[in-house]
Amino acid sequence: MIQSLLWLCLSTLLTVAGFAGALPAAATVMEKQGMSAGVIGVITSFVYAGVLCMAPFQLRLAKRFGAVVTYQMGKVSSACGFTGLAFAHHEAMWSLATLCIGLGAGLTWPVTDSLVAAFAPEDKKGSWMGLFQTGMGAAFALGPFIASVVKPDAMFITAAITGLVTSLPLLGRRVEMQRDASAPKEGLWEVLRMAPELPVLGFIGGFFENGTHTAITLSALALSWKESAAIALAGVIGAGAFVIQYPVGKLADTRGAHRIIVITLLVMIASCLPLPMGHTVPWLLWVIAFVWGAAGGCLYTLAMTGMAQRFSGARVMTATTIMVMSYTVGGISGPAVAGYAVEWSPLIGPMVLFIVASLLGLMRRRPGSQVSCPSSDCG
């Protein structure tokens, strides 16, 4: 099982790198075609609309066909979407292509997260989730940097080919991989009732991670940055997520998450305050992008670790589906709202937006509502 899980994680990470590079590249092409920042943000959000539409069906598909077959269905759908980006010339084509990418991600993403959570040792759930999310951060950082040095069409085709080729080693592993997916499970509402606060963290993490990617790229373009530099800023967000995932996950194995979450949201607020200075001090945007990535990644890792700690067996896949759906709602909202915030004001708009989102996160966190911890050292 471990060997199959490693192959699946590697395949997912390489596909995510293509995804992370293709979307910023698509934003620059759409901007060249004369689309407004708001429209670009909405089209980008169709990726997460696709995830939200497909995620509820992932449970049934995994039970009927097995995790690997379901996973590879998602790979094919995303590859079709990446290929479509290379031929898109108007809003409808861009929207359809990004939707196909999202539909594929709605199958591959929950399968990977749930199997990592299910097979991690009980006392190392946070470490395993943090390690996998570290890989995700690396992939999100690598993709935009690749896109900054190759032409957009080359990025789109490379993402499509990579997604298909990296899933080939998983052929023939269906029986081994479908074990957890085909087990009895509780319904979505029952699992949600048992842990109602964790999807809130998923939403906020999705809003930050995806909204900040769009905001920082479009803000840099609005300030007349070169396209390559604007795309690379999105990569710095991924680098921030890369650095924070494992330490936070390891800490969550022994301590409660509430204090860490509050500190993270306060750091997010503090990082937004100097954003208007980006007009005169451009290097600040690089620092802010890094902190934004770290904050968003921290919240999502804590939420996923909490799900892994609370649930076992087949319920992990149900719980992961809830997390993916809540993260996706944040992912849909983030780019769309961020696009219009940048259109209103390239720097003040995102500053106000993410400060308000952080304050709402602090308000939604009730004292004593913590991610469960298996250790008596939780505090």
C-alpha cells in the first residue's frame, strides 16, 4: 500500500505543478486579449466550481470503480482542460477549459488527501499531512516559475502530458488502492455534525491560498511589472506554503490548533497593512506574497490534520470530501472577489479584502473550539 501511495502522491504533485503554472499563464494571456481583471478572476474560479461539482460524486465513483480508476478519470478530464487552454480565444472557451480542469481535480484531490490521512500512523497524522502539504507547496511554487520562463502554450501542453504520463505507473494497482474507498462510511451531514468548525478553516484557507494568487499576479500587472515577474510572485506564495506545512503539522500532533490558528490570522492581517507601500517599495510584494502563502497553507494543513485525527477508516474519505468542498468554496470566492478588488484598487483593494477575511475568521473561531488532539499535551 505504501508504494502505491507514494506513486499516487508523486503523480498528484507533478500534476499540481502544471496546474499552478498554467493558471497564472492563462491569466496573462487573457489580459493580453483585453479581458478585465474581474472577468479573469471569475474565469479562474471556474476551476474550483468544477471541483465543487465533482467532489460529492467522488465517493460513489471510488466505491464502485476503485480509487485508482477514479483518480485516472480525473487525470483525463484535467488533461483535456489544459489542452483546451492552448486553443482558447474567447471567454466561453476559457471557461470550459478551466471547468474541465476543476472537474478532474474534484476526483484526484480527495482521493490523494483521504488515503494519506487514512494510512498515516495515529500519532503522526499531522506529520504525514504536513509532509504531503509541503510537497503541494513545492509544486505550487515550481509551477509558476516554470511558466515564467516558457511560453503559455508550452506550459498548457506540458501540464496535459505530465498529468497523463505520471498516472501510468498506477495502472494495475486498483485492488490495493480501493480498500479504504470501498469500506462502509457515514454520510456527509453526520461527519459535518461531528466537526462543524473544521470546514470553516477549509473555507478560509481556500480563500487565502487561491485569492492571494490571483490578487498578487493582477496587482503586479496593474503596477506595470513584467509578466514573468508577476507570475513568479504567485510562485513565492507557494514557497511560503512549502516552508510552513511540515512544522505546523508536526506541532499539531502534540498541541491544540486554536492558538496557532489565531496567530496565523493575526499575521495575515499584519502582512496586509504595508501592501499600499508596494507602489514605492516593490520588494515588499515579494515578502507579502511569502507570508500570504505561509498563512493560507498553515490553516489548511491544520484543518486536514484535524480531520485525520478525528476520523478513521472509510469516514476519512467522507470527511476529506467535506474539507475539499469547503476549501473549494473559498477557492471559488477568493479569485473572483480578489479580481474585482484589484480592479477597484491594485493594492488597497486586496489589503482591505484579506484583512476583512482574517477578521471574519477570528470571529468565527469560538473559544474552546479546537482541532482535536490525541495527546494529553494539547493546550
